[in-house]
Amino acid sequence: MAALSLRLCSSPLICRATLANDDNGRNHHATDASFIRRAADLSEMSAGLTSPHPNFGCVIATSSGKVAGEGYLYAQGTKPAEALAVEAAGEFCRGSTAYLNMEPGDCHGDHTAVSALVQAGVGRVVVGIRHPLQHLRGSAIRELRSNGIEVNVLGEDFQSKVLEDARKSCLLVNAPLIHRACSRVPFSVLKYAMTLDGKIAASSGHAAWISSKLSRTRVFELRGRSDAVIVGGNTVRQDDPRLTARHGQGHTPTRIVMSQSLDLPEKANLWDVSEVSTIVATQRGARKSYQKFLASKGVEVVEFDMLNPREVMEYFHLRGYLSILWECGGTLAASAIASSVIHKVVAFIAPKIIGGSKAPSPVGELGMVEMTQALNLIDVCYEQVGPDMLVSGFLQPVPDLLPVIPSEDATFEIDPSVNPFESSIIFFYKTWDLYGSFSNFSPHPIRMPFGGENDDYRTWSSVEHYYQANKFVGVENPLAHDCVEKIRTAKSPEEAALIGRSKQRQQPELVRSDWEDVKIEVMYMALKCKFSTYPHLKTMLLSTAGSVLVEASPHDLFWGGGREGEGLNYLGRLLMQLRSEYLGESSVSAKNTSLAL
């Protein structure tokens, strides 16, 4: 049967510009819109291969309208899209136009993307949307303009229907990042499969399978695009799911189980954490003995004073999650919708009828008694997937950035006394967060001696690459040598960490015997190399003098500060130690200069 694809879009966008009335303007806008849409499509190329991150795509086009180079951000801590596009375009960059789906800013404190465009001689830059995170919003645009490059932002410098549609594609492709910035919860998608009569299982609870194999393959793709997949306790008891992406490569999301009472089985596929982690969210104090059992299996347990979807999502926002897929039953789905944490719904409808007055439906009680109270989806899409119909749409519109998030300059104009960057405690975590360059995942290659010989220098793509590889140095085992090489050539810090951590967990005999004694020193030397190699990073570190630096991971209690400050925060401590060392050198240098005078 031929594929059927229909799309209805109903969300207006706010634009502040003048309309193009002549044919030349319309043609010019059509060209810009086409390349911006291409940049948006490119930005999603690594979806499912790496964990969710801000999506950046760049297309460089010559004055004749031919594509000279393209690039996209592969993962957190990798080379920017703009730099990759410039490398691909080569000499054709000079006088060209660069099309970006979003303002550069994949790592706060890093200027590689802007520098690449400036040094290549790009003459004009067209930006789909400004960066949604306040500490990055407008910075790259100002820097580009200060270097004499013409910058046009869709919806600000000009507008037309075709540009409005192109801008919308930029909003949709970074919907998770925008929602994170505006609502401080991860972008959440509710997915379910149901029969034509609205049932997600038979009255007995049996649900395998409602949808077709093609639809289930699409579900695996959805999982691969998510940081985590959430289910409730009843799903664990009834279905014993694995919740893997099952594509054999790339990103596999964390599994999250929400259970207030911890009335869960001792044997479950989710308790196997050999390949991917599982987190159980529960009420504080629930079944302490069972919590110990889960911990013995390697399952992380997180307690909440009040277990509800809003509290849980706010917590995972702190963990840096951008996108979460809900594959829960009707009761938890209704609670999540009522808590306003569900942003999008994806429903697979199978041409089957099962009947049953007690057969469960996708969404439980919402307290609505009239059809006028029903929640209407917007930007609805219909697609035939094999014998099934896929219906998707947004419960909440993607926030428009123009009126919602003021820039730093706008904030200062409203209240000159407000400086969001002044604080006695400076938190950092993800590379795109404020002070993201402090992260060991930041995209700053370092050159360090490796192995027993100090003259054997190697270049490592990030601090995390070097740190993970050092776990296996000096071990006389070919598997350890192989692991070092795999980490060194990993495409991203995320993949380097995944290799190192999984090998350490699965084959501890490959880890050097003194690792626990030397790992802090290994991290410190790598950080010192990074900040000594990149002067602008050293300047940023010195600018924090007087402030406490805290790695804001709520779950890493060694390198991070923990959820409630209970973590050891060794990464923050090492950075403060390095800062003190630099300040001491500056003091001695100033003193010597004074004596010389």
C-alpha cells in the first residue's frame, strides 16, 4: 500500500519585520528559506546515534546559489557545524552566505563556530532562530556583526510566508532545547499504541502486539532520540519491558520507572543494567529493603518527598536531560498530562477491535465531563505506517522565543542592577550551559604525554577522552590496549565515556590497579593542559575568582555536587585549585614587575 502523509499546521508565529512585496524579494526569500530548511534537516542527522543535544546545522552557499559545504553538530563536545561546513567548502567560503538553523552556541565560552565563519571570509549569515538559552542568546550574532559580517535573523530583519515556514522548522527541530529554556523541564513525548476502539490492551492485560512491526521499529527510533524512557510500576509488572532502542548501535536511553510503593518484581528485564542504566523514582522512605535490593543490582534509586510527574521532570531537567519518551499506562499518562509536563503525543492506531468494558485506554481520568473541555492537539501530522495510522501533535505549542526570553542586553536595560552572571556560586554541567567550557566534555582537544614515556605525546579530542583512556594504561592485556585505542578514536566525549565506563563495569580486570589513587591527578593534569592551551578559557576561569565552582551533576557524587549538595564536587575543586595556581603565578609576576620598576 502506498504511504499516506498529510500535515496540518495551525500555530502562528510572531515576526517583527517588513513584508517583501516585489518579485525579487520573494525569490530571495525563497532561496533563503530553502537553505534554512536544509540546515534544519541537517541538524538532526545524528538523532538516535548520540544522546539529545542542541541541534545545529550549517549550509554554505555561493553567490550563484550552489551548496559549497555542509556540516552538523554530531554530539556534545564535538566540532561545531559551522567549522565542518567551512572545511568542506574551502576556498568557496569567501563572499558566500552561511545558513544556520540556530545561532551558534553549542559550548558556552567557545568561539570556534564564529571564528571559522569570520576567518573563512563568509560575507553573510542567515540565522533561523536566536539561541534559546539566555547566556548564549545574541552573543554570536553580535560577534559576527562586529566583524563586519551581514547577519539576517528570520522574523526580525524580514518576513514572508515562506520564511515563516522555514523559521518554524527551526523551532521544531530544537523544540526540546526551547522547552528546556522556557519551562525548565525536559521536552516530553507521550507514545502509545491502541486499537481502533481505543484500547491499549485486552481486558486480561495482554498487549503484544497491538501495532505492526513497522510501527514498533518507529518506536525504537523514538527511543533513540530520547535521553530516557519512562514507565510506571504496572507496566513493569504486566509487560516486563526491556525499553531498548534495539538498533544495535548509537544511543540507548536510560530507563526510568516511577513507582510510589515499590511494589515491583524481583526479576525484571529492567534490572539488567549491563548495557544501559535504570533509574527508579519513588516516594521517600518506600520499602528500604527493596531499595537495597535494587542497589545491589546496580539500579539507581532516587527518592522524592512527593512523587509526581512535575517533580520528577524538574529533577531530570537538573540532570541535563533534553527529551523524554513516556511509554506508560493510562493512569500515569493522565497524571503527566494533568501536571502539564507532556508536550507532544504520538499515537499508533491499529486497524483492530478488541472490545472489553474493562480493557484499559491510553489516558486515564482527567476530570473532564464535557467535550468542550477536551484537549486539542496542534500541528497535527497523519502518516500511514504499514497497516497502522500514526497521529502526532503538540499539546503545548513550541514557545516563540521573541517575546519569551529577553537577551542579556534587554535585561540590563530594564534593570541595570541585574547581572545574571554574578553569583558567589557558579554552577556548570552541560557544555551548552553557562560556563559550559569548564566541563570535561567540552570540545577542546589537548596534547598530553601518554603511557610510561613522557616524550610520547598524543592528541586527545577532549579531557574526557584522555581521562577514560587512562583507566587502562599500563595493563598488559591486548584487550586493554584495544580499549585505549577505541576511546582515543571515539567520535565524541559521550562515546568515549560510554566505552570507558562500560568496560570498567563489565571487565574490571582491565582497569589499572592504581586507578582509584591516580584518577584525580589524571583529571587535574588534563584540565591544566586544556586551560593552559586555550588562553580564553584561562581568562574565563580567572574571571570567576571569589566564586565557588560546582559541577552541577545531581547524580555524580564524586565529580559533581549532587542533588542537594551532598556530592564531593571534585571537578569543581580541581578547577578552583587550578584557578588558585594561576592567580598565584599572576601575583608573583606582578610582584617581580613591581620590583624591576
